[in-house]
Amino acid sequence: MDEIKQRWKYVFSFISNSGLLLAGITALVYIIPYAYEKGHKHYYGIHEEFIELNLPQIFSTNISVFFVEIAFVLILVISTLIVWSIVLIVNRYILEKFFSKKLIEKGDFKGFWRAFFSIGLIVAIISSYHFALNLGKTEAQIQQEYWTVKEDGTNFVIVDAYREYFIIMPLKEGKIIQEYKFVKPETLQSNIILSYFRSGLEIKLNTIKQ
């Protein structure tokens, strides 16, 4: 029993003091908003080089993304503790008691724990990246409200922003044409209308006739 307590003490100490956990949380803070923005821009065909992250955007991009970050960290920690509880019970009360063998030798415990935690952290980061990427695409696909503007007789929708510019795309026959340009907000202030599209807006590839 003392050996199990000692191992659990090490586990909690490792979680609270490990640079891996801090590095993982830091990675999630930046990777998830980046993936969300990448998915959002990908839906409109906007290149990822126009992704711009800053501190206010990281913490306010989307409330769903914030909860994803927290959820993946909690899932990682909780699942790790559950698995290790099973490992310790099997090691102590089954293998050692009935077969005089150990799943994990005492000297291998720390290294095995570090490897397990590191793999779990990598899985959490990769999973959260793909989740946020798909979330960005989905929310762009179902978006119903757009700021629209008319310029040179053509209707445009404002789909995003980059630095001091709005990113606008042509709107024809209820579909967004997959081409975009950058305009300064002050040139549109007297010409912007908030429009509602019940079924969202589909993207239409801009085909060039030969």
C-alpha cells in the first residue's frame, strides 16, 4: 500500500510541476484558435497566410473553442488517472499476487509514466486541432448573417478581416463566388447592410471561360 501511495504522490507531483503540461496548454491556446481560423477561411477559399492571431482574438474567437481547450485538458488528465488506476491495481493485486510478476517494475515507473503522459498530450493536441478545424468550417457553412455591400454594381459580402482591411467576396444568385479582395472599412461605412440568409451561403467556384 505504501508503494502505491508513493507512486500516486509522484503522479500528482509530475502533473503539477511538469513542463509538459504547461507546454501542452500553451500549445492548445494557440493551436486551437489557429485551426479554427484556418477552417473558417478554408470554407471561403481564403489562403491561410491571412490568418492573424492576437491576444484578444485568442481568448474571444469563439466560446465553443474555449470550452474545447478546457475539455481536452480535462479529458487528458482524467483518462490518464483512470488508466493508471487500472494499471496499478492489476500490477499490485493480480500480477504480483498471483503470478509473482509486475506489469511495471518499480524502477521503470517514472519513465513509463512520462512516456504515457507525453503520448496522451500529443493525441489531445492533434485531436483538438482537427476538432477546431472542422468547427471553423461548419460555423462558416451555417452562418446566416453577413454584412453586405454594393460596389460598382456588384453585391459583396464581408466574410473576414485581415489587419486594417475587410475581406469581401462577390455574391451572385445567392452564392458566394470564390474570389476575394481587401478593402478598407472607411470606404464602406455608408454602404453596409446587415443581411440574413436563412440557409447560409454556399461557395461557388469561380470558373474562367476559355
